Amino acid sequence: MSKVHPLVGQANSLSSKLVEWRRAFHQYPELSFQEFGTSRYIAEVLKQIDGMEVETGLGLSTSVVGTLKAGKGPTIAIRADIDALPMQEQNECDYRSSNDGVMHACGHDAHSAILLGVAQLLGEYFEKDQLRGTVKFIFQPAEETIDEEGLSGSPYLIQAGVYDGVDVALALHMCPWLPVGDAQISDGYSMANTDVFQGVIKGTGGHGAYPELGTDPTWMLGPVLQALHGIVARKVSALEPAVISIGQIHAGTASNIIPTEVQIEGTIRSYSAEVRDLLALEIENAFSIVENLGGEFMLNIQRGEPALINSPAINGLFTKTIDEVYPDMRIVRRPFGMGGEDFGYVTQKIPGSMFFLGCAPDDGTQRDLHTPNFDINENCLPIGTAILAQTAINFLTYEIHSPNKEKLEVENHGS
């Protein structure tokens, strides 16, 4: 029987606390920019850790940042998102959401509980004078939603200086397509740029019995839809990840009235900056078809969070740590998909990386992210805690790479 790594034993001893914290977050979820009870709860737990400096309201009123520091050394940030989604939970568990229409359906409850566990473990190391350097525990609001300024939580914390002086940043994400005991790691582009387009096709409208007397935007919609759906297939290299999906089409008020306009809204996903720009240009070209059909158009493309670009060097540190603490863990090497993640703002600024942690329940039910039956196997909680804590220890102890060199590599990769 292989010997259990000491930190694994320490993380396992926190299992009941990790479950308690996670279920408290899950039972009382709060939407983006409204995480008041969640942030108070987090701050109260952090304040019980000896030597922990706790700051709230940095960048956003519901942010919480805990800091442990001892002597001179590098600075590492570990980030968890704390907001929930506007969804009605369908699970019937004891800890199901008590807030109607709000649910932790993306695992942020688990992320927050794990980071509290990491803070607890590293607090003991700092108390025993076993580490040098600084660790910042960043509990970030509003990962899921943007405000009227078009910003999610991450850029607000960056603007407030939360990441100033940080050498590297770490994060994890729940992974319901992998079982407990597996992890997914990806170098470079790993999650997508997330942009939204809103278009309006305009005609004159008219009486449904006399279509020849006016211009019909619903007729113009057909070739526009064909053009939109053809962009990825015919304008983008098959080697480049890209998605254009239409989520809403609205027109008309009655069966015998040709409407004056059709509204179309959709999402645009890409990895590279070049493809991101190309998709925006081709969407405009698609809408311009209506000008040859007697119509007009309006188009707004709102840029969202940037692609997540994971540092290969930090992934190497994750891999080394996993081999150290869980030598039998299977590591899957592939990008995480075309979903968005506002940790991408952080990896634009400093070297950083996020890995996905297997959490699939063993009940035989598929529980995908952003679905009303999402849930996790809570045995993943101490595993995530041990990996993040030991990665921070390894970074502070060995300083295995040059932060300045790594930052240059990350910026070049994303250009």
C-alpha cells in the first residue's frame, strides 16, 4: 500500500468542514453582484485563521480577499468564484437551494469551499513558520454575469489592484464529465472568448394580404440566417475553434401583419484574437445582405471575457504536484471547450492557470454544468484542496520558474 502524502491526510481531515461549507453555499445561493450573505460567511471563516488579513469590498462590495504573509518571497494568488446562476434547482437533496430561481449550477459553491480549505491548511503552515512569501485567497463575485458596463467581477478586482504584485495565479473548476480522481489540464487556449451580437433587420412591414406593397424583414431573415450559419463552416479554418449560435429571434405581433423588424441575438465563441475579429467582420457582412433586398440593418457586437490562456509552466507545476500527492490520478490533456471563464482576464495580466477537477456523482445521472440537476460528488473537495495547497507550497518553497520570463511567454502566446 502506497504511503499517503501528509497534506492529503490533512485535507482529508477537513472533509466534514469542506462539505459543511459547500452545502451552506449551495443552500443559500446568490446572484452576481448580490453575494452579500456569501461574502459575509466567507469573511467570518477566514477571520478564524491565525495571521489571516481579511479585506472586503475591493473592486466590488461583495469581494473578499484573505492574505497570509511571512517574510520576503514570491506572491501567489488562488481564486474562487462565489456567485450562482438564475436557475430553479430540480434536485431534492437536503441542501437544495432555498432561494427560488437561484442555484449553484456551475460548482462555485465547491470552488469557494475548497479555497476555504486551502486557506485553513496554509494558515497552519504559516503559523508554524514553514513558509516564506505571500498567498492571496481571492473570493471573486460576479463570474457568471456582466453589468451595465459590460464587465464581470474579475476586471473590477484587477482594476482595484487585487492582483498587483502577484507572481502567479491559480484556480480550479468542477468537471462533471470526469469522475472523482481524474483531472483535466490544458496548455494555452483552453476556454473561449465570449462575445454577443444583437442584430435588427428592418423593412417597411405592411398588411399580410398585400406583401408586394412593402418590404418584409422576415423574408430577408432567411438569407441572413444561412450566411450566419455558414461563417464557421466556410470562412474559418477547420483547424481553428469557432462557434456562432443564434439564441433568440423575435418578430411580429399578429398573423396578418408583416412586421417592420426582426430582432436576432446570438453568441460568438473563439480562441484566437484573429478569429475573434474575423467572426465579427463576417457577421456584419451577413447582415449587410439585406441592403440588396430593400432592407436596412443595425448590429451591435458586445465583447465579453477574453479566452482563458493557461500557462504551460504553471501547468507543469500542477502536474508535478499531482504526481506528488496523488500519483495514481489520471490527467486528461485537452482544452475545456468553448465555454467562457472570466479568469481569462487574470491570465491576460499575469501568468496563471486553471485546471478542471473530476466531480461526477456516481449515481448514473448526467449532471452537466448550468443544468437544473447539477450536483457533485463531494469526495472531490479534499482532493482539490490538497492539490491547490501543495501547489502553493511548492511554488513558495522551490520558486521553480522565473515569473518575469513566464509572463512574457504568456503575453506572446495570447497576442
